[in-house]
Amino acid sequence: MLVRVRCGQHRGTSARDAQRVRRRPPLTACVLLAALAAIAGCHQEERENQVDLKSVLPQLAAAESSAQRMTLLDSLSTVDPATAQQGKVQLLTEVRPFLASSDHALAVKAGDLLSHWGDRTATSGLLRLLADADPLIRLSAAASLTALADPAATQALARAIEDPDPLVRAQACHALAALVPPSPTAAQALRAVLGDHDAAVRAAAALAAGRVRLNEAVPNLLSLLSDPDPGVVSAAARALGDLRAQEAATPLRALLGRDSQPVRRATAEALAMLGDHAAIPQLTALLANDDPALRMAALNALRDLGDPTALPAVLTVAGDADPRVEVRVPFVVATLYRPDQLDFLLQTLKDKESRPDARAAVALGLGLAQEHRSVGTLLEALHDPAPRVRARAAEGLGVLGDLETLPALKETAFDDPDPEVRDPAQVILRVMQRTGGDLVARLIDSLSDEEPGVRMFAANALGLLRTPRAVAPLRRVAETDEESLVRNTATLSLLRITRNLDV
């Protein structure tokens, strides 16, 4: 059983060793995966409820000019009434009247705020703006109705799908797709505009058809795979994947040879959703493409298909020049792993003639796959000539959590000649001291560790594992952790889990 000791000291660990861990916070290589992920695309979101409602709301009530009112309304954009309980009623009371303002710029701003706050009393006012003479006003109203997803707007949105402005028609498609459950009126309106003369509208209608599970639109969507606009083709491919339209598999495989990057990315995703294992040779070939976005798309598709025969191909992008691809490989290895692949992976890890990057990905992947039969080989890998292999072997042993490996990990943490190995080993020692349980439980518990590096490692791993159990703990970290890099990493992981974003 793993034990958690407040000072960071494990039973059998000397006070001197514990002091060394605490004195040297592991913030460099120990969190390589997290740091690269944060750099790759996460940003620190503006913290909500920074506005002093007790000050702003009286100013809003007393404002005399449209410019003053707009400035004050803008300042409310980051407020979430759900976490501003004391001022919630007053907040909605002060903003709602602006939706009926003769100044339609103020009205649409109020509508935007109210829809962001989920206030469906705004629906009637937004429907009025949806009929405005100004297309920008209509567009904003349609966007707000998309956020509200109020079935009461169905008929008006179905009419808006024939709006003279293509941007409004496209947004109306998105709004109809947001309605749950979709109505026959919405379905009929969406199918009607799949042949719209504007490409943006066709694309929006195709995406919406997939989201509302409009199976009768499959013939229309198949025809859109030959559309001259790549955006329409991409949207049709995604929709066919959403609809699990098996008859689309053959034409979709043909699209993997297209020049358009968005088309090929969408097609890879769709083929994975269809479970089309016949596409594996083409997807593995895509791993050699010069475009990192396509390599990522192929890697994700192979992961989702779950076919272990793709493991050798996946290992070819271990150590990829793009950090987003590189950090994903061990987790894909773990996802694809099956017991009959153990001999192949162990041989790869032992073979010093194989690429160090591949050995490193295997070392961490076996740990993430919870393959305890690999412990002996991972212990040997702590002495691999390549530092990156030793580091990932330490991480692999850490997520396996076998306490008999602690002496070897302690030796690596303090005596390895390379700091890029010692740092992750020290993080792993701390993770292994958490309370017992499976890997996810230990990582969740590690989100409360006193060392930022440990919290970053845990947050990033939970996101890449895409475990729903981590949503609430990650949200807490994203909102409250004192370190911005930890908050960034937790936010990125939440996007991966809750929105299924490959970032």
C-alpha cells in the first residue's frame, strides 16, 4: 500500500533524501510533457468575477450615454452568475432591460451577456433582433440563440435559415444543431440548405446534420464529398463520421489522398469514428507526412481505431519534431496495447540498436498500460545509455506503483548523472507516496502535492488519459492553483476531456 507522508518522506526514505527532494523543486525535465503541452496551445484564461458588481451595477443604472452603457456592459463579459450568487438577481435585473433598447448595439450586447449566462427569458428579445434590418444584428442574435439552445426559438431559426445574408444562414444552422432534442422542423430546414449556393452555409448545414443525427441526409452528405470547396468536404466528412455512415468508408478513404490538409484531417477523424480498420495502411502512411497536423490527425485516428497492429507505425513518430505529436505517443502506445504485444514492446525496449525515442515511448507506454510484467525490463532501462529512456523508464515505473521498485527509483532520483533523469525520478517518488488506488486515483491525489512540478505532471497525464473522473479535480486546479503553469495545464486537460479536443 502506498502511504502519504506530509513532509514528502516515504517509509524507508531517509530525512536527508526527503530534504533533497524538497530543496530542489522538480520544475524542468520532470514536467517535460506538461510544459510542452502548455506551450503548444494552452493560455491562461481570464479569471471570472474580477468585476466589482457592487460598483459596476449602480454605474450601469445611472449611465446616461450609450457609450458609457456599452463600456459597462462589456465589463460584465467575464462574470458568471453561477459563481456570483450574491449579485445574481440584481445582475440579471439590471441587464435584461437593455435587450429591449432602441439602440440595437446595446440590445445585442445585452443578449450576448444573457445568453452567456443561460437566461432563457432573453429568447423573446433575441427573436425580435433576429428580424432586424441590419444583418450584423441578426447574426449576433443568432449566435446568442445558439448559446441559449432554447427550443422556443425553433420556428424562427428555421425561417432564419433562409436569411438573405449567408453568415446569418450559417449561424442559424449552428443554432438549430444546438437544440436538444432536435425537432422535425429543424431537421427539415437543415436538409434544405445542404444545397445552399454559399459554401459557408453548406458547411454549417453539413456539420449540423451530423450533430443532430440527421440520418436521412446521408445521401446529400455523400454528394458533398465532391464539393469544390474544401471546407464543405471537411464538414461533410465529419458529419458522415458522426452519423456512423458505413457506406461512406470507401469514398472517405479516397479523400486521404487529397491535397487539402483540412480535408485529410477531417477524413482521418471520420474513418476512426466509422471504425474503418481498412484505412489503417493509409493512416500509417500519413504518419510520414511533412505536415505535423496531419501526423497528429493520423496518430489520433489510429488511437481511436484501437488496433494494436498499428503499434510499430506509431513508434516511428516517437521523438517527433512537433512536441504535440511527441508527447502523445506513449499514451497512444498504452491505448493500443494488448497483452499479445508484450514481447514486441519488451524487445524494443531492450534493443539498444532501436531508436532511443522509441524505447522511451515504450517505457512510459508500458507503465500507462499498467503492464506489471514489464517491471523487470523497466528496472533494467533505468541504466539505458540514453538519458531520455532512463527518464521515461522512471515515469513508467512510477505509474505502475510497485513499491518494491522504490530503492531503484531512489537511486536514479539522486545518483543518475543527468539532471534530466533525476528530476522526473524525484517527481515519481512523490507520486508513489500518494494514497493507494489505481493510476488515476494517484494522479488525482497528486494534484494536491506541494510541488508545482508534481501537480503539472499529474494534470497533464490526466488530460492525455482523457479520464472523466478527473474533471472535477482538474476544474478545481484550473480555478484555484497558485501557479499559472499548473492552471494552464489543468485547463488544457479539461478541454481534452470535456470537449474531446486534441490539443
